[in-house]
Amino acid sequence: MPLTTLEEFDGEPDGKIQGPTFIMRFLRIMHETQVTADRDKIERFGLYITPDSPAEDWYANTGSIIKTWATFETEFRSRFPGIQKVKKTAAELEREMLELVLKADDLDKTESYGGVEVEAYKVHAKKLLELAKRAKIDSGTANVVHVRDKLPEILKDKVGESHTDWKAFCAAIEDVDRTYIRDGVRKHREQEVKISSLTNQLNQVERTLARNTNTVPDLTTQFSCTTISNAQTAPSNLPQRQFPQQQNHNRQAGPRLTTATTEDEKAIVQANMAKYPQHPSTAEGRTSYFEQLRTWKATHSENTPITIHTPFPLRPGTAPVCSGECYTCGMQGHRGVDCAVEGTMKIPPQESRWRALCGRCLGRSRRDQAAAVNHVANVGEFAWAGYGEEQGNGEGPLV
């Protein structure tokens, strides 16, 4: 067994070692070397004092002339009491407990705890219980619900909200089967890889789209700068500039309202517009959009007709409804008949119909500006919404 090592003591207020810690370690060395006599302890104490320091001054003038160890230790602690370590309040400990986060990717990992390797989720439970004890709330359930809300979904599926105290709650976390954890983490990572792939594809397509953003405005400018002469007076020897007519095969027909929209129907449309908030063109926004599509499919069948009672999520980054937007791509600046987007650059047909329905019911008076258009990935899961391998060669925009 290796002997305890001890740094010299200088007695400075900002020294590397405080008085109480130094004397505790000194006594440990005395025990290991079997030094028991009071006088021997006092003499050896002087060997661990830094020369020309406050500690040496005290030892030379006071400590070395004391005869008993008990008196020596009392005088030493009085002269060098050390600095009291800051203790966290109960509120600070509870706040630390709420800020303790366990990531889903770490659930199947292990870490050293108490000198042994322990599953990360079990270590998390032990840390939570220790904080609860230090905050003196372990006998109740204060903050249990809030801490549970921060657990990864893999754990929340197995750890309920009803517990008698913190010990029971933390035990429930530790009791989760490790095989279940491994399977859950594997599925989580597969989903993360898919989202990462979608994001990479999105960035690539958005860069391509940015170079072509002004295609329609440029075409409009060309038309405005072209002079159309009267056929009877135009010189026959000059070539006539012709603009081929754009045939829009992607235009989605919106629902036709056979009767005038009532105020009650307008109220229903306005209320349903808030059911699926439109998200920004960010990684989080795209993830939320995918969840909205899953929710819509779980609530309705794939062939459910779009009515005032069946609102549909809006693609991130497109224009708001009722803003004079194109019902084919969801962007502003051109009409549907002029829209030339293809494949998955088009918004889903359900979204197209929902936008058309909102425009017909509420009018197209809003003129909010939208961010750069986003695209939806070629993912089979969303083929029912027009995003998938059914779109042909798979090329096109991504969300």
C-alpha cells in the first residue's frame, strides 16, 4: 500500500492546501509510519513546513514549544482555520437537478462510478438521488415530474409519473432493461442518420435553388422590355421574337366552393390554420414538419379529401396561406400557370388544395414575405404526400 504524500504547508490564505486538510493528511502519515508519541509528532510536523512562511513563524514561536499533541492541534487549527467551502443551498441543488441532462445517444454507454463501470442511465439515476438527498427532498416527490420530462423518450416510455418518493423514481430508472435500452438507442441513431441525410440533401438543393431564385422575375422582365409591333406595320424581313408558352403540368386544382362561404365556415378555416403552425427553414423546423406529416397521416387516411375540417401542414420556408402565393410551389412572385417547378419541388397536393381552399374562403390579402423555399427529401415514408420514390428519378427538393 503506497504511503500518503503530503505537500509542504506555508499557511498562506491562498495556499495550495488549507490548515484542516494539511493536519488531517499529516495524522494519516503518522498512523502509516506508526509514530504515536506526542513529542515525535510535533518534531516531525516541522519537517513539512515551508521555510520563510507564516507557518514557519508560528511553528518556531508557538508550536515547537508545546508539549502535548492535543494542545498543539488545537492551537494550529485556531491559527490556520482554513476557508469554509461554499455550500450549495437547497434551491441551487434542485436547480442543478433540473439541469442534469441525459442524452439518448449516451443511454447505452458506461462510465466509471464508485470505481466500477456502470450504465450511464443508472449513473444518472444515482446522481439525481444524491442531489435530492443533499437538497433534503428525497422523502417526497418534489420536481420528480419536471425531471422525468427531461428524460429521453426511450426512458420515459418505461418510467411513469406516479412514485412515492425520489428513491422509488430513481429505482424505476435503474430497473429499465438494458436490452430495451440498446434497442431503443439503435432505433434513435438510425432516425438521426436519416435526419442528417435529409439535412445534407436539403443544403445541397437550397444552394442550387438559390442560383435559380430569380428565374421567373427575369422572365417577367424580358416580357416587359419586349416591344410587340403591329403585324401590318412590322418589317417582314425582321425575325419575330417568340416566347414559347409554358405548359404547367404540375398545377394542382384547388377545391371549388359551390356556394358562398359563410362566416361560420371562415371561422372554421381560420381556427384550423392554427392547428399546424408553419415552421422556419431550420433543422428543427424541418424535423417538426416531418412530425406534422406523421400526425396528419395518423389522424387521416392518405386519400382523405381536403376540406375546411382537414387542414394540412405547410412546408417550412414557403409563403403563408392567403398571401397571393403559387399553389404549385407555395412561393410568391408568380402565378400557378407560370410555375415551372418539377418533382418534389412542388408542395404536396394536399397542401396545394388546402392553400387554395384558404385563399377562396378568406381571400388573398396577406402579403407576408416568405424565406427561401425548402424542399422535401426523397423519402418513401412520405410518398403519400408526394415525397418519395414514386416521384420518378428521385431528384428534387428536400425539406
